[in-house]
Amino acid sequence: MIAVARVIREHRGSVVRTLRETFGVGISDLGDGLTWGEARDLLEEASADPGTHLGAKLAGWSYPATTRQLLSLIAELGPKTSKKLVPWVLPDPRRSTTTADAAEVAAAQADMEAGLVFAD
């Protein structure tokens, strides 16, 4: 019950819309036609599905989209054009900078070399 209430408090608009559009129930049904346990199960399912408003919001997407919709978009427009329309923002690898300093890199390389074992 606490987990459901927390999700509703933190993402009320997305929860209301997802419950109504996806499952045909509302938060006003809680306690009557919708048990707290069932609400938890529905919200867990919706959270894992970026095709719902709640799932898209939790994934950091700008809009909900199913895998089928995204594949259709890529097939229809091609990967280069569809890259501009997908609901997430991918970092540009050409603009990324290393956040590790030279000492961290040296320590990581030493750890990696120490763990390498060659068998005869």
C-alpha cells in the first residue's frame, strides 16, 4: 500500500493516465473495485512498459512508444532520420570527455593487468 501511494504521489499524472488508458481503472477505484495489491501489480507492469505513460516517464523518454512502434519508425524512415525522432536522448560519443584523471586510469590498468592470467 505504501509503495503504491508513493508512486501515485511522485507521478500522479502519469499514473492516472496509465491506469485509465491501459487498464480501464482509476485511482478513485482503489479500495473498492481495485485492491491495493492489484494496483501494485498493475503499476509494476506499467512501469516496465515504455509504451505506457508511466513507463515512458520512468525511463526518461519524452513520449510513450512500444518496441513495435519504434521498429516501424526505424524501418519506415531509416536509422539516420529516425534517430532524431526516438523518445530518448543518446549522448554524442564525440562530445564525451573522460572523467578519470591519469592516476585513476593507471590504477585501473594495473588492476586489470594483475587480474590477467595466461595459461601454458
